[in-house]
Amino acid sequence: MPARFLTRSATVIALAVGMAFAAVMPVAEASDVIRFGAPLPLTGGLAPEALKAQQGYDVWVEQVNKAGGLRVGDRRLKVEMVYVDYQSNTPRAVQAAEGLITQDKVDFLFSPHGSGAAKAASIVSEKYRIPTVAATASSQQVFDQKPRYLFGTYTPNATLLEPLFKVVRAKATAVKKVAIYARNDLFPLALAQEMEQVARANGMEVVSNEKFSINALDHASALSVMKNLAPDWIFIAGYSNDNILIRKQMIDQRIEAPVVTMLTGPSFPEFVEAVGIAGSENITGAAWWDAASRYPADDVFGSSEGYLKAFKDKYGRNPDYGSASYSVAAVTMQMAIESAGSLDKEKVRDALAGLNVRTFFGPIKFNASGQADSYSPPVFQLRNGKTLVLSPSETRQGELQLGVK
């Protein structure tokens, strides 16, 4: 089993806010605390994603506790997060989720990172009947059995790819040949499958659809084969570390195409830092949120602008969609609990199922399977080291720019 620990940041936040309110509020007793469990890959290959998750959760904890706590009926409860490192190992993620319930006695749960781990850990939520929100599970396979206690704040993978295809088709009618390269993991493989289906539906030829192992460090042979196929569109599906490594090896082999798309990671500042501004130029991507998004909200942040300010005040930089994804999962859970007016698990579960709210991330409501279906994710392109939103129209900042082979 991985080591288990209560994050100090949440505890310090609660104590600091408690001191600030000491003159007008009694010091919180144990019964005045609500605890949330979050299994995270704090070490291993997915550690960069886990850092973003922790920041996303912690900024939410700080805002809630500054506001006096999470409202449950006529009570205000201080929030604590319990993090467990599952070392980027899916079986350990399942163990960690169960331990959070049985040993740490958390009140509610958040899913581990990504579709594969979220699906695996969903058996724990169903077994213990504990409402769980998944921040980063977009693959419909996670929800195909209609789990009763799992809810995902990401829209399905197709909502990323269909707008991306519209952008490309409008600007690049000569794009005909597509090469796909995906990590052998649930979410990237689901993206690859969806990409192939949408490409064929748009009259394109898929010249390759290959996968790489989770711990792969050398992509040279696969990339060399791809180069010889001379695709017009290169589509890479993996996580941050994967895409940084692949992009560097593409640069080494001088592999380019009119359109190069990488999911996920290019919108993260560390991607540009790792591959350089020139190496990142014209890379396209899609994500479920961008700092350019502007939504009014009824959550603890009040609006997208409110979220940007809270995050920047805490961390000194704008959030990317990785951190925002975890913040909105927490916001969604908070709004369901407050709507239920109770900590009763079934009442909170029913409140999640019926939720239809405005958040800084966009409107959130769930379909019958428990997956969000209520907003349009942005498509972007990297220009001079910054993201430029290409879609949707209400937040568009510019037009697609093509690269060269």
C-alpha cells in the first residue's frame, strides 16, 4: 500500500482562517470539519498532473474556508483534503481510494487521475456507496455501465475532437493523411480511436494508428516510420511527460506536418519550457478549459475572473486547465452538498445527479450516465509560447496557422 498522509496545506489553511474568524466564530471542533479524499499520482510518470491537481484542490479549500466553510443546512464546516500517493500505478489507486474510505474515514471522494484509474477505482465508490467526482475522466468507457455514485466533470472525448476537425477543415482543405500515435492507456487510446473514426468520417486517410507503452522513453523508430508516411496531420495522444519527450524526438528527426496536434499537455507552461518556443510553435490542442474562458458563476469563486484571481494570488501565475479541472470537481461536489443541505450520502448523490449549475469552468450538469454534457471545450494553438484560442466562437482569439512538412 502507498503511504497515506493528511496534506498540511489544507490543515494550515483551516487553522489560519480559524484564527482570522476567532473574534466572531467559535473554534471548529472535529464535528465541524468535512473531509474529502483524493488519491493522486504524486510520484511516478504522472507526477506533473498530480501537482496541478493538488494546486487545484488547495485553492478551492482556501476559498471555501475563507468564506467561513462549506454550508450544510444551518452549519458551516471547515474543509480538509486527504491526499494519498498511488505512485502512478492504477491498482494502487484502487487500494488508495478504498483506504481513504475505510482508514481515513473521509466523507466524500474524488477520483484518481485519468480515465483508466477513475474507471478502476469506481468499483470502490459503488461498493461503499460514496459520491465521487472525477476531474479528468473523459472517456465514455468510464461511464458505460452507468455507475450510480460516479460523476465526471469532463465532457466526452468527441467534444474535443469534433470542434478541432471543424477548425482544421475550415482552414486546411488539403489535409488528407492522418498519422496517430497514442499511449497504451484508456484515455489516450480512446482519443486515438475517436480520432480515427472522425478522420474517416471527414474523408481523410488514416495512414497509421500506433500505440506506445506507458513507460516508453524511445520513440525514434515509430517516429521514423511516421515521417516516411508523410502525413498532413500528426496526432499524438498521451500525458504531459509523454508529449514533451515525443515532441523533442520529433524535433531531433525534423518531423513536421501542416497540422500537429498533441493531447494533453501543450497548454501547460512546462511544455513550452521543455521544448522551447520554436519547438512548440503551431502545435494545436484541445482542453476542457482555458484561461481565456469567461463564465459567470454561482460557485465560491463567483466567475472565471474570480478563479483566475484566486489562483494567481496563491501561486503567482495563471491556472491552466489541469488545475482548473480539479478545482471545478471540488466546486461541483460543494454545490451538490450545499444543495442537498446534508452529509447524507444518498441525498448528495441525488443532488449531483440533478445538478444544473453555473461554475467558473462553465455550466455543469450530468447526463444519465453521470458525465457532463453541458459546455464546449476550447481548441487552441501555441503561438510564440502562448495559447491562442481557435474555438468556440465566443472566446476565439485567432485563426489556425498551418505548419510545413
